[in-house]
Amino acid sequence: MFDRLLSRFARRRPPVERSTPRPYRPDTLLAACGLLLPDDPSLAAEVHLAIAHPDAYPARFGARLAGRTVPPVAGADLAWIALLDALEARGRLAVVDWDDPPEFVMEAVDHLLRDWPPDPARWAWVPAPPAGADPDDDPRHAGEFLPAVGTRLLPHGLVLATFDLDADQYAFAVLDAGPFPTLRALVAAAGFKLEPFTQDSPM
């Protein structure tokens, strides 16, 4: 099912179009790459390609950019998209629409946690939809469900974090809570947003 969701997300990626490039700090963004995947230097290498050689990046990763409008020299936007696409390509980031049903979120989170021991009780707190119901008809949606999931991951030392897309979608990852404050500060200093999904009282 996750492959089906990834295909669906790829077709619905939001365009990125700006008349003037926004300021950002490339070196700080690359430092954030090192915290996101410390054992995978190729992540920073791909983002560096988008920063240092914006004309060469689409030639190598054009398939990832399909469905988006990216200026030839996109600066911050291309660098940020390169980071998110690289994380998604590695199975470390998922994207859902704000009104997608909880089933889509649960499937995506299970995939992001695939390296963790299976937990059959992970979703025991989620009320089951009526038998035979179409998931698309579920009145609950990702926008309200994701904070509840994030709240329940915190006691396990995990943060469900959203990378700002400036769109009606959520790009999120499950991250180690330990370095998260430092990572969040680096992303902010670079000129972008990385925020945790939490709520005061669980669903």
C-alpha cells in the first residue's frame, strides 16, 4: 500500500514558484543534513549539488522534480526541495494531504518506523472505521490526526516532525528526540521550518 501512496503523493506535489529568491544559509542547511542522516553523507552531497550546481541538479534528479515548477536557479527553494526529495527517496519522509484519512498516516508512519521492532499495539488507541467504510469518507483527517500520533511517539524518544511545504500538505519524518532541538534550530537558522507534531491532550 505504501508504494501506492508514494505514487499518489508524487502526482500531487505542490508547485514551487517565486518571483524573487528568498534568503537562506546553505552551509547551515548542509549541517542539518548531517544531523538528519549522520550515516549517509550522500544526503548532503545531493543537497550540495542543488546549491552549488542548480542547473546540473535537474539533469540528475529530474524524475524527483516531476510535477513541480522550479525556476532554473531556484536558490533556497531548490535546495529545500532537494532535501525533502532525497529524504523521501530514502524512505525517511512521507507526504499526505491535510484531509487524508488516518489510514494513510498510519501506513506512512509504519513505513517510517520499519527499522524498529514491530509493535502490534501501535494503533490500538485509534477507533476502527465502520466495517466496509471507504477510507476517503472518514471524517477524521491528517491535520488533526498527526499531532495525536506525534504525542504518542514522544515517550518512545521519537519526534514526528513536519518540514514546511508552504502548501495544504504535510511532509513529515520520525526523528530522534535527542538531537531534534539542535536540528530544528539549524533548519530555522538556514531559513526554513521544521516543527514537531504534538498536542496538549491525546485523542
